[in-house]
Amino acid sequence: MPLEFRYRFRCDDTDCTGHHDVARRDWEAGESYRKYLRQYGQQGVVEKLRERWFSRVFTPDHVVHCFVGNLAKRPKTFMQLGLFYPRRSIVEHYQEELFSL
């Protein structure tokens, strides 16, 4: 696939000293690319991907959870394997921070 999906973010953890850069390696991202390439061609695929992932998924009305994993050869390098993003209105309990419960 000619595009690489990555998320760059800074976490709220006070012990964290920098930014995170995580590659996304999941079926849903790849299939979105293939579908939009067929439907909108090379010129429209990037715009539709941005709309899908940034305008519809990463929004205040969704609670986004990332599934991450690593490889045995690189145990400190993580990649994002999938997303779970239910609407905030249907989630009874959600965790804003990793260790807030």
C-alpha cells in the first residue's frame, strides 16, 4: 500500500517526556484505502481518508480506544493494530486516563 497510516500524539502522563509516533497496521485502515481509491481515484483518496478518520472517528462524541501490540524483536516499539470508537452517548463508563480508576 503506498500510504502509511500513523498517529502522532502527546499523552497527558506527567512522566512522559515526548511525543508518540505509532504506526497503524490494521485491516480497517487498509480496506478504507482500497475502497476509497476505487470510488474516488488517486486524487480523492487522501481527502476521503482524512474525512473518515479525523472528521468522523476522532471527534468529541466518540470514545476512542487503541489496540496496540509489539513484536518479539522490538519489544519497546509499538504499533496500533485497531480502533474501537463507540459513541460517547452509549458508553456507560469510560476512562479518560490510563490510571484514573
